[in-house]
Amino acid sequence: MTVKGKPSEQWIKRLNILLRFANPKKTDLRIINNGEFYKLVDDLYLAVIGLEPTPNAMLHSEFVELATRPAVTKAQEGLKSAFEVDFDKEGKVTFQLAPQELQIFYDDDFGYYLRYWSKDFSTVIHHSLGWVAYQSEIKRVDLRVCPNDKCEVSFYPLRKPRKGARSFCSQQCRTRVAAMEYRQENADELKEKERSRSEKRYAAKIAAKFPKAKVKVKKKKPK
């Protein structure tokens, strides 16, 4: 058995890709376009293989060939159902895997290395989840849920959060929540600014159409 030490950031990144993929709210395969789908496949390639995708490389080509929309959808459904398991009650998650083969490679720079491979995409993804989760060395107590209510994806922070601080799954979610909270906290001020801009746009429109017309713009009353 491998002796575990400090968690690897790279393994956690790979695990977070799979966690994000498992959440249909974050990755809705019914509505994403082809460009978004191919980006998803490349992300899954990184999660499974641990390498940035290299177009036309043999391994990448094999992966893309397996990753059809129906196959990716099936793999996602399997992950989603697995994460609905109550670990405290069940104690484990079980995946039914299709036949796999063990492939052993040799490279002059890296020596021997291996991979488990299957022609069933769900098996590739589900096997990788177990391996990546093991290698990431994280614990369930470290699991977070993104505070963005449009996301709510489960993830593991790459670094330990400060006490009382919120953790977001991405900078995009952090920015969206900050913008939403700012709008809520400054609703009256923003409403007044929008009213003023609207009046100025109206005045400019009338002035352009009727140059001699006088348009009265209401001034904000001092507090």
C-alpha cells in the first residue's frame, strides 16, 4: 500500500473536474453547444490521464473517440447517482465496471508506467474517480459546496480556507456572488443611478430628433 503524505494540488484539481462533471446543474449536457462539449471532453481527459490534451496524439484520439455525447451522458448519470449515496449510512459507493485491460508502457525518460483502459467510457470515468480520489488524499470533512446558488457544485479547496471564510469552486462564481451581493446591498442607489441614466438617454434621443425642444430632466433631491 502506498504511504500517503501531503495532498497533491494536481490530484485535487483532477478530482474537482470530476465532481463538477457529476453535477448536472453545473454541466447540463442537454443544453451545452459543441464547443462547450469538446471543452468538457478535454477537461475530462485531464482528469483521467493527468495530461493537458494534445490534439492528434494517439491517447487523446482514443479518448475523444470514446467520448460521444451518449457515452458522456451515461457516465455523468452514474457519477450523479453515486454522489447521492449516504456515506455515513452505506459506507461505500459501488460502480459496475465493464471489462478493462491493463496496459504497461515504457519510456526512456519516465521508465515503466501503466494505465487501465476500457472501451466503455463510463468505466474509464468511474475507475478514474476512485483512483484520483485515493491519490488526492483528501477527507470528506474538507468537502465544500459552492455558495453560488446557480452552481452549488461540490469541490475540494486547493488550499485550506481561512476560518469563517467562504470557499468558491471558481473565480467566476466568486465574482458572480460578489456582484449579486453588491447589487442587493446598494439596490436603492443603483436604482437611482439607472433612473438618472434613463432620463439622460431619453433627453438625448429627443434632442437628436427635435433640436429645438426643451426636455426637463428631474434632479435628485438632496438628502
